[in-house]
Amino acid sequence: MSTPTWARMMRIIRVGLVVFTALTLLYLVMPTFVVVPMSFSSRSYLSFPPPGWSLQWYSQMFARPDYPAAFINSLKVGIPVAFFSAVFGTLAALGLVRGRPAGHRALVALFLAPLMLPQIILAIGLYPVMAKLGIIGSTMGLIIAHTVASVPLVYITVAASLKTYPPTYELAAMTLGANWWQTFWHVTFPMVRLGIAVGAILAFAFSFDELILALFLASPESRTLPRLLWQDLRQYVTPIIAAATTLVLCVSFLLLGLAGWLQRGSRVVESAKS
């Protein structure tokens, strides 16, 4: 095969891959393009395309006391979940990646199990434990449940950060007289802080969007925004649901954008240092 023919074939393959990727992304984000316009519909029921445009459903959503309360409950749960997941996930990554104890592969599988198991199985397992502790329907119960499911997210990001740096840096610091805290704060933490931040953002996003655990463990007083959306979908379907869903999408996209901005900032700093 001549060189021009081979170059032409490679160019066709690249164009085909770009088109295929674009169509795949369009298919994945199509529900977003449908939900967001419906939240501005002038009709009293969900319809696409909207016959007219109105902000009435957003004003009605904020006029109902249950939606702002559910949004605040989601924040009350999500922020502590991000913090506790960052702490426990970082400790687990340090112990398993740097410590490498006996049977660490089994321990890694144990830490990743909540991420791989269906959430309904996790909810069924947590329910009797929460019932014995007397925290069914409380915000604390949701925080504990969401933390159990979110710790693997932080573990993955922090472990990936640790594996990009050799342990000789920490050993050199301790050889020069630094104690364990000084070694962690001045050597280890700067290496993994991006992984901690991204993992905490992912943990918050998971908690903010999670439904199954909230269905089992939340009460009407502690229900989160996804649970309230699920309840409204069962009773009546109005564009208020589309407006609330658009709010959840905006929060999710902001968190993803923040994670991407942190990663880009870290790469810029690393390239400047080099």
C-alpha cells in the first residue's frame, strides 16, 4: 500500500473516531438537553419541545417549603460526607499503598466493595445496623451511610496520587529528622492534596445525587433532594420536577468543572516547576 493511500486511510479512521465519539457524547447528554428546556415550559405538564417559555416553575419550586428544605438537607449530608470520606479515604490509601500490609490486596478489595456492590444491597445491609443504633431517619444516619459508599472514591484518587511519587521522599525526610507529622504535612500532603480534593468533590457529588440509600434511611424531616424528586414523580409530574432536576445538574456540572480546574491548575504548577 502506497504512503498517500495509507495516510488517507488513517485520516478517514481519525475522522470516523471523532464522529463516533461526538455521537456517543450526544447520546449521553441528550437527556440533559431534554430536561433543561422542559423546566422553562409554559405548560402545566412535561412536554418537549416547550410551546412557550416561562420561569414560573422555578418560582413555584422555591415557593414550596419542601424543596429548599430538601436542598439544605442535601448540603447538610454532602459536606460532612466529603470531609469524612477525605479523611478515611486518605488514611486507607496511606496505609495500603505506603504500608503495604500483609493481605493488602484483600484489604483493597474490601475498601472498594461499597463501590462495586449494588446500592440496594448496601442499603439492606446498613438498615438493621442503623436501626440498632437508633439513627434511622436521622441526618447522622445518612452521613454514615453515604460516607461508607464514598470512601472508595477518595481512596482511588489518593492512591493514584501516591503511586506517582516514590516513597523515598518520605524516607529521606524522616532520615533528616522529621517526625511522622512533619513528614506527612510537608512531604506527603503536597503530593496527594489534589487527589484528596478531587476525591472529596466526587464524594460530595455522590452524596448530593444519591437516591437508594436515602429511600431506606431518610425520613420526611431528613429527606434529600433526590428522594423528594422521586416522591413527586410518583404522585404528580409537573415541570417543577424538571426545574429541580436542572438545579441538581447545575450543581453536578459545577463540581465536575471544579475538579477539572483543580487538575489543570496542578498540571500548570508542575510544568512551571519543571
